[in-house]
Amino acid sequence: MTPQTPEDLAVALKRGRYDDPPQQLLTQAAQFIADELASPAAAVGKEEIRTAVWVLNSHRYFDLTHLIGQAWHDTRGCDARIQKHLAQALIELGAFDAADRLLDEGLNAAAISDDLDFIPEVAEYQGLRARILKQKFVQEGDLNLLRAATDAYLQQYRATSSFYHGVNVVALRLVEAQSGLPSREGIDTGSLAKTVLGSAQAARRLDAMSPWPLATASEACLALHHAEPEAGWCDQAELWLYRFLAHPEAGPFAIESYHRQLREVWRGDPRTNETCADRLAGIVEKHVVRTQRRWSVDPARARELAAHPEELEKNFSGEKSFTVSDLRCMLALCPNIGCVTDASGVRMGTGFLMPGSAFGMEPELVFVTNAHVISNTVPESLRPADARVTFEIESAAAGAPRTHEIEQVLFTSEPEEVGRVLEQPEKLDVTIVSLKSRPEGVQGLLRAANVPLPSPTTKAFVVGHPRAGALQFSVNDSVLLDVCRYERLMHYRTPTDPGSSGSPVFNSKWEVVALHHAGSQKSPRLNGLGEYQANEGITLRAICQATGVSGHLS
């Protein structure tokens, strides 16, 4: 039976069950587990928590892993596996320093603990430290970080012969060569790639239920294509990739992990077909668009596409649910869309810049997000003093992260339950702030003059920052379902991921019509009886009325 309450879903998570629950219910279940752990006397076993955080990471709910894992850590200390999953979640959320501290703690605990569970995790901890160095290199382009990442993976490969560490050595060593760094004595990249391929094939025979050997085999063949471009290795890489994507255990986390490696390390460009890495990255992207109904684009790539829109025409001209013009408009607006993080860099949600005049406010530009993301009063939200805002397009242009602090809270309104229609807009789940600084050259998003009328052809597009990275654009099934009679709530069937809270909801003219705040598999209908699957936004009209501005533009 599908869990209907937070308590039931918490039990299911601790047993390893995941039935694609509503995001709001899943968040409540994670909070329920964290609250259980707050009591030292609670009978919550470590195996249950290990299972729950593994399930959440597998489905890319890294913020919820962070919530539960931190609650365990704060009340019960360092557990070998929970520590690994928590550090992994923090890496995915971009909190590299916090993750590194956890890994240090885990390694120190392993050195003195009698707990045998630490033994297999030590290599995992070291691998995650190498991953941090790799991601820092990707972000900053510092060749010293590249060298350090290669060294870290190489050390682990020599200690464990793990195909995962080995394929990273191969990939990073090729990047070193392309960057002009000297070769390493005793390392032949082509020979190592063949060894890694053999190890991955052997691992697949031993454990057919794991998708990771398939992804590794594909990447090893990609490396061999670089060494022997006429030997058919790219076709082999594609074959292994299709096997990986078809594997029943290749979930969102596994697929995004390989996709990210193709884009960031191999420089694969899904929009072109010039290299083998391009070809593979394009296959994964089309799979994600088809199966997860979204399109993600790295900030640096978004800047390139905005400058060269002809590439969009070449790659998306055959799509029926969205147009190249839609993508072009979206890319032009992306510099105004930011990611909300805590002081350590953990991603908590999305927000966007708008002219202050849209809300009757003095600042030239204000930043709009949810109250459950930034608030002084809403439980589990970030306090304004602890919140930071990054605009990924700005950071990509600068070649390093750029953060902006909150100057002042100008307006805030607490959340309400999904689907609850109120005549008075008392609870809008919105916080509007001014920033101490902002990106240069941005003008803010435009507010729509009116709330759109629902119809089978009326679109509602959401652009935001899922909690693990790139800008994400809902491309399929983006239909406006309904608007409540007070024009306060808007329901739409638009694919969203964790971290989309606070995203702008656009109409077909790419004007902001609503602030995205929640989604549910069983949302009460806004008009009439019954329930349905829907995402919910608070209309800009209702927010403007609450700030003292006319709801409609003349």
C-alpha cells in the first residue's frame, strides 16, 4: 500500500521503499525521521537510517539526506555509512568544505574504531575527497587542483584496483595532457583504459544488478577512442551507454553522475556531434528529456548558447512541446535566476530578480523566493543573515563562485498547505529581499499583466536550480491546469526537481506569472472536488496585492 502519511512514508524509507511520493510528503517524512533522531532515547536503528539516506541520495534528494544525516551525526556521532552518504549529499549540494570536514572525521574515526564497517568505507571516503578536488578543478580551472585530483584517484586505484577510481585516473590524465601538463612516469593511459574496461566487464559478470560497471565500460571505451580513433571504440562506448541507460537500477543519481562526467571532464557538448563525448552526452540528454521531462544546462554552456542561438535551431527544431524561441528566451533570462545557499554553500532553493517597482518597493531590483527557503519565522528555513545567493551565469563568467548577502527583508508571508484556497491572501509562502550586491547588467524579470486562463494549450514553464546543480528548464508536459477563483493559486503540470522551490513560473511570453512553491501527487483541486497531481504557484497578482500594488497592470 502506498504511504499516505509522513509517518508511514518514514517507515517505508527506512525499509528501502520509494514509491515516487509527493515531494511535500517526502519532505515531511524526512523531517519526521530527523525529529525522531532528536530524542536520544528513540528506537531508531542505524541500518534504518543508512537505508533511508541511501534511498534519498539515489533519487537526488540530497537536501533530505542532509537533514536526516546531520540529525544522526548531531545526536549519535559518526557512523561509517551514514557519514559517507551525508558527505556525498553535501558534495552534490556544493558544500565542498563541509563535506571535506566530514570525510576527515570519518577517516580519523576509522583509524581508532573497532567497528569493522569502517574498513570498506575508507576507500569510499578517499574517493569522495578526490571527487571534491575534481569538482573544484571544474569550477575554478586551477591546474594544481587537477593534478591533486589525479593524484588522489591514482592513490586509491593503486590501493584498491577499483574500476571507478581507475576510470577517473584515465579521464583526468587525458585532461592533464590536453592542458599541457607533463606525462607521468609509469602510466600509459591507453593501457590503463583497457585494464579498467576489463575490470568493469568482470564486475558486470559478477554483479549484474549494478549499473556502474556499464557506465565505466562506456567511459573506458571513450578513453580508448582518444587513443585509437579509427578502431570503433566510440561505437562501443555508445553500446555500453545504451546498456547503462536501459539498466533497471540506473536511476537519476547514476545517470546524472555519468552525464556530469561527460560534460564537465570530457567537455562533451550535447548540442553538437563533433566528438565522441558530444555524441554520448547528447544521447544522455535526450534520454533525460524523454524520461524525466526536463532539460538541464550548465551555466557556462547557457552563456555560449545565448551567444550562438543558431545551435538551438540545429538541435531542437523538431520538438513539438516547446520551440527554439522558448529556449532562446529562457537563456536570455537565466542571469536573473539565482540559487539560495546557506553560509557553507549548501543549496536550499531558487529565487529570481525583479524590479522593486513591481511590488511598490524602492530598490531598483529585489530578490524573490519562498518563505520556506528564507525566513526569520518559518521552521527549517534559512535565516536571512545565514542566506547567500549565487547567480550561476555570473559565476561562470567570472570563473569562480560569486555570492551575494541579504541586505534587508522587505516583505514576507508564511506558507500555506497545498491546494488551500483562501479569499484573503494571508499566507503566500514568499520572501522579498534586497541584496547587498548583485550581478552587473541584469534588469530583472518582467511581471505578466494578467493571470493566464487555463486551457489545454496554455503553458506554464518553470526555470530553476535543482539542489545539485545546473539550471533546469521544464520542457514537456508543461500545462497550466487551473487557477483558483481569487487568482491567488495556480496549478500546473510541470516537471520539477528538489530545489525548484522559489523558481519563477513563466507564461508563453516569458513573463513571470507565479512563484513556484510546492507540488503534490494528490493536491486538492482548486475548483470542484477531488484530487490530482499538480505543482502549485502563488500568483504574482496575489503577491503584488499583498505588498500594496494593484494586482493587474494597465
